[in-house]
Amino acid sequence: MVMIRLARFGARKQPYYRIVVIEKDRARNGRSIEVVGTYNPRTNPATVDLKHERIAYWRSKGATLSPTLAKLVAKHPVTAAAEPAVEAAAPTATQVADPAAA
């Protein structure tokens, strides 16, 4: 069974967490399948960086969230600003017409 949970990194008394997709039976800091975000509780306010599209992908494949991570995801939902914006292409020379020629 696959889980999405926190893996602790950082020095002693300076925790920093990666949000990882990992087999449930593996150790907390064992080899993960994919890193889908980071969490730094030492900043004020705590810094959370989530790849929402990858979390949604793994949840669709049957991965479960740890209770702690479920709270973090609920606090930091997907926002319109976080979604990638599609930029409009610049007009080509044929599309830009001289208004006097028309």
C-alpha cells in the first residue's frame, strides 16, 4: 500500500520535512517513490510547498494521506494563483494588420 507522508530531514532540533510518496511498510526516512512537496515548521508562518497535481495523481492511484499531512493539505488548498497560467501567444505579423490598409 502506498502512502503520502512526511520524511524528516535537517539537523538535530532543526526539523525540515519532505512530503513523500512511499510504501507504507518502509522506514520513515526510507527510499521514497517521489517527493511531492516540502514543509518547514521553523519559519513564521510555516512554509508549505505542495505539488497538488502530483498529490491528486497518487491519490487517484490509491495512495492514502497520513493524518498530519491531511491537515496540511486541508490548510493549503489549491488556489487560482498556484495553478499554472497559460500565456497567450504573441500575434504574428500576418495577424497584425495595418489599420490604414483596411
